[in-house]
Amino acid sequence: MRDVCLTLPTNRECAGTVTAIGAEAAYAARRFGVRVHLLMLDSADRATRARHAEALAALPAAEGVVVHHLDEDAQRAFLREVVERSGAARPDRLMDLMLPDAVSYGACTNRAFLLAAALGCDSVHRRDSDSRYQLLDGEPVFPIEHELATLGLKAVDAAAAVTENSLDPVHADKTVALVGASFVGELSVDLGEIRELDPEVYHDVVALWADTGASEEEKRELVADSFTGGGTEPFTTDRAVLDLPDIWRIDMCNIGLDREVYERVPLPPATDTIGSDYFLHHLVRDATLPGVTHNRHIVNYHTPDRRTDAGFTAYQLRYAKFLLSMLYLYPVYSEMEAAGGALLDEFHHVRPEAIADSARRSAATDRAENHRRLAELDRCYRKLGGKYARFADHLAPLRARLLDEAQADIEDFAALIDAWGPLVRASRTTPVDRPPRRRTGRAA
């Protein structure tokens, strides 16, 4: 039986999402005859974890669904054994990269990748706690329908399961490596209020993530296309396109990845940096691996914690670090795009050493552009006034540290890529510490 991992990483209360993702797991097992490992990586506080455990325990029994609920202690124990088995030269550093003290979107997904390897899974399917499913005629629209119908198949075989095949036949023998869609609802980043307050400032703030030297027209196009997902049209009928994936229309709350990608290259483990979990989107497309882009978009919403003073400050800081990270990621993206199919070996497998070398080179990029980004962000926030000006005051003394962290983040990424192969191999022989609760019987 094929094993797949449907994962929900979270650090906030999301019992409703637990119930919904449990229904998706049951649907997947019933529809495709797979064993679904429903993996919840729970970094929330003790009381919230208890509510999550209750929600998991209340899921209807479903044949083929296995639940794993791991708090950070359980994750840490698993990772420590994996790191030790891998023979890593700097085990403490790897532990920090895999389970840092701060929020890391890339690291939490990397942990899911290693746990999926330990569970013998062929693919990872990620959902987020601040999203829910669309409904059609009162029934949830599950993205896993397209993910399991095509992921891991040769493109020539996957063509029968899509509504449109735009893939160049030269790629027909390659495996579908990524399947995903986007979201409808609120912007994927918490900048909507800025857009309402001052559209010009919104343009300037979003344009800061353009590549160095981008033209004004390129910046306008970037701003218009950024963070809007699948638009506002509700789901009415399926559309799935087989091609090199349209990475601008695929969000990390709505994605399935084949093991041949994530077992070779991890995500950047940068802390307090939004967007750090999107690297594999670029890798799959640039390496000319096939993907399926569909329209079973998830509904995105902003959780109440973002509306608090602390939540606002934390999120704006993560956005600032995202802007700084682009100084080092753009050179890697450019090299990957130029390399194209040369990123693959003769078996169409990604060559991780090429990515690691590119990341190391990018660490030497001159910081002048990041100094400009911080100065411009300061100007924009002070023009908005109020809490944005107060955030500018908060950000100002942190500049030197953030500049250093952005460079260290790309260096850490290169180091993690180097260690990734041994970590994956060690995971395959490492038991998941907390025994799963096995559910038998028919789904309700």
C-alpha cells in the first residue's frame, strides 16, 4: 500500500482545521486506497495541544488513516536520534537548524519531510492552520484529489488525470514532482491594511522584494501579482494543468511534493522570515520537472493573533526579514534558471550539490541593496504613522543584526543541504517516538 503524509504544522489553536484535515485524510484513503499518515507537528502551548489532541481523538474512525500528534519534545527526540545516526560533524548546529527557538516556516516543513521518510511515505501534502476548504454543494473541495491523482507518476501517465496538458513532450518521461493550487480570501501576507491606508505606500513596500535592478514596469507587475493567490472566484469545476508548474499560483498551504524532490533538497531554515518555505517551487520549475497546477484553492484567513500588538510586530519583522532574504535568494534563483535541466542527473533527480554551491556563492553578495531596503521600509512605515511608525522605531536598532542574520541564513541553508542526504537516510531507519493511534473501520 502506498503511504503518504498529510501534514499540519502549527503553533496556534486550530481544532477546527484539525477536524477538516481529518476529513481530507479519510477522503484520500477511501478515494485512492492509500495509507494516509496524518501528521500534526504541534508547537502550541500545553493547553492548546490538549485541545488539538481532543480534536484528533474525536475524528471518525477511517480505514487507512494513521494519526501522529507530535509536540516539540517528541520532535526533538526524533531529530536528535536522526542527527546522531547521520554522523553529522556538528550535531548541535543541525539541531538548531531543524528545530530553532524562533518561528521557521522552512524548518517546520523540513521536520515533516524527515518524519515522512521515517514513516515510509512517497509524498508530503501540506496544509496550514490559518486556512480552510472551499465548499461545493455543501461538500468540501479537497486539493488532495489532484495531488494523489498525479503526483509521482510519469508525466505521460499523469496526462490522463488533468484537464489540460501543456507540457513539452521532451519532459514526458519525467516524474510529476509538485502538485498544488493557491488560495482565495485575504492576502497571504498581512499587508492589506497598508493597501487600504495608502496604495502608493503599499506599492513601495511590496516592490521592495523585486530583484536588484528591476525596472519600474517589472515592479508594477510584481506588486499587482503578489500575495493575491487564486483571486476571488469560488470553485465551481475542476481545472488542472500539466506543465512546468505555475509557481505564482501555488501556495504552501495547498501543495503536494514528491519524495524525489524533498528528500534531496530541504527548505531554507531561516527564522522569523515569511516565504522561507517556497524554495522548492523554484527548484522544481527551474529544473524542468513537471507539475500540476489546479484550482482547488484553499480559503485563507488571518488569525486573531495577528491583530494584537505583539502579533503585528512579529509579522512585520518577518516581512522585513523576507525582504532581506531576497538579496541572497535571487542569485540562487538566477543560477537555477540558467542551469535548467542541468540541475538533474541522468535519472532526472535533482543534484543537491549544485544548489548548495550556489547558496554559498550568494552569501558573498554585497549588502548595499539590503541597506537600501531597510531605509525605504523605514520611510514607508513612518509615512503611514501610528503603529507603523512605532514599528519603524522598533526596527531601527535591529538593522545591523538583521543584516547579519540574512547572510547567516543562506550560509545555514548551504550547510543543511550538505547534511540533508545523510539525515534523510538516517530518518528511514529511525522510529517516530510517539506511537501513532491506529484507526480501523469504515469512514463515516
